[in-house]
Amino acid sequence: MSESWQELRDRRMAEPGAAEAYEAARLAYELGKAVRAMREERGWTQSDLARRASMTQSAVARFEAGGTMPTIPLLERLAEALGMRLNVGFQPLREAS
Amino acid sequence: MSESWQELRDRRMAEPGAAEAYEAARLAYELGKAVRAMREERGWTQSDLARRASMTQSAVARFEAGGTMPTIPLLERLAEALGMRLNVGFQPLREAS
DNA sequence: CTTTCTCATAGCATCAACGCTATGAGCTGG
DNA sequence: CCAGCTCATAGCGTTGATGCTATGAGAAAG
């Protein structure tokens, strides 16, 4: 499972310019997971969150599944609904193994 | 100058659901400023950065000016070009001011 | 088996970001 | 005055995210 992730990563990294695309997809996936976790933490259904974030249940499902690359305004609305703050910025490259 | 920003903010905040839109616009503006700072720090022209990030000079200018809401993949490419890491996530709401 | 709730997915329309080309403004140095 | 460089901006076509509606799968309860 973790092994296949590494392989996928290496394969994609071989293609030029695919590193960012992969990173972006990874980000979408992780953001979806994070929102789902926070939503369930609050005992909300997708419809609940959707209403609070001025969107539809289908949009929430799509986002949580990482099906699309979320836009900043969407993330902002979700953050607001969840009582969180959206953080977007650049960090110095950490040399992690 | 700073006064007009406040007025704009207050006016927009009055409309429902505009808080996130404002925050998003603010984010776009700040990201543009940050990238410009990092670019100049490295002594690069917009064309230099554009080449490294696989985009055109006009796209860099548009982004730095905060003219559009940047997408995650774009930010990822810029981060890569600048040797930085893009960070996107949610933070607990801090009660500032 | 039927109802209900939750989530996933599809199809479609709209809208905005992005790539691209071209051009103009501002500055500097010849 | 005339390049040359840097940045800003406009127009246009393409692409993809989002909003919306509708429907299906799966589980739980009756």
C-alpha cells in the first residue's frame, strides 16, 4: 500500500513537469481527507457541511473524494463553515529524507 | 490608500457570503506579493521566473498583481521554481485583535 | 420488503483561470 | 533620438472547477 504510492510517485516523477501535478493531486487528496475528518468530528453529514458552506452535498462529496483540484474560494468557504482558517503559503524546502 | 482598503472591506463584508470572497482576494494579493519578493530576492526578472515555472511573463505579471485567483497547480509550479514548498491547510481559528 | 438516511456519481451549463500573442509604458544607456 | 530591457495589460480560445439536478448504492430501521 505504502509501497505502491512510492512506485507511483517515482513513475510520475520521471515525466517532465509532472512533479507539481502529482504534488497538486496529493494536496487535493489530503485536503479532502482533512475536511472529511473535521466534518465527522463534528458529527455533520455532507449535507450539513454543504449548507453551512453554501454548496451542495454533491460538491462536498466530490471535494472529499479528491475528485477535482479545489479552488481557493472553495477552500475558504469550507474553512469558514468549519470554523477554521485557510492557510496558503510557501515554505523553505525542508530536506526530509 | 490603506483607508480605501478598509472601506472596500467593510462594504464587501456587508453582503452575505462575501467574507470568504474577500479573504480569497486578500490571499491572492498576498501570495502575489510574496512571490514577487522571493523573485526579486533572487534577482530574477518575470521572464526568468516564467521560464523556470513553465509559464509566460504575462502570466507571472498577472499573478503578482493579484489579478486573478491562482489555482493550486499554478502555485505548485511557482513553488517548485522558487525552490519552495507550497503549503495549503486549515488552522484552528485564532482570536486575533 | 419498504422506507429512510448518507454518500457517490453522472450530465450539463456557466464561469473564471490559464496559455498565448501582441502592445504600451517607463526606465536606462548608447 | 533611438534601442533595449522590464513589467503591465488586453484580447481570445481552451480547459477545468463549480453549481445544479437527478439517480444509484449501501446500510440501518421498521
